[in-house]
Amino acid sequence: MATRQLSAALTHRLGQDATSGLQQLLDSEKEHVLNVAAERFERRLTEEVSGLRVDIVRELHGIRVDLFKWSFLFWIGQVAAVVGVLTFMLRNRG
């Protein structure tokens, strides 16, 4: 970790040992804060991805139901058309 230079006034006021100790404390706390922030970010990202996954599954389920409904209507129409054509052919064959 790169060490920062604290101001000369602070170094003069605290002394070299206290300044070094303060710098180490700040560096260690910075690591802790970064770790906590990374953990929170990962947890939030996991929650968002899980929610997105649930939304996608629901959307796909809705699409599948709509596809089944339209497919059923298409086949009913096709059966009706074939029955109509056969009825027409059988009535007019003689």
C-alpha cells in the first residue's frame, strides 16, 4: 500500500512515531472499509441478480402461456377450415 505524506504541521505536532501510527491506522481502516463495501456490493448484486432471474422466469412463463393459447387457437382454426373444405367437397361431389 502506498504511504501518504501527512502535512508537515501534523508531523511536527504529533511527532514522527505518532504520525507513523496514524498513517498505519488510516491504512488498516481503509482496507476494512473497502472490504465491507465490497461485501455489501456483492450481497446487493446477488440480490438484484436473483430478483432479475425471478422476473425473467415469470416473463418466460407468461410468454409460454400466450404461445400455447395462440397455438391452440391456430389449430382450432385449421381444423375448422379443413372440416369446412371437406364438407364443401362432400356436398358438391355428385
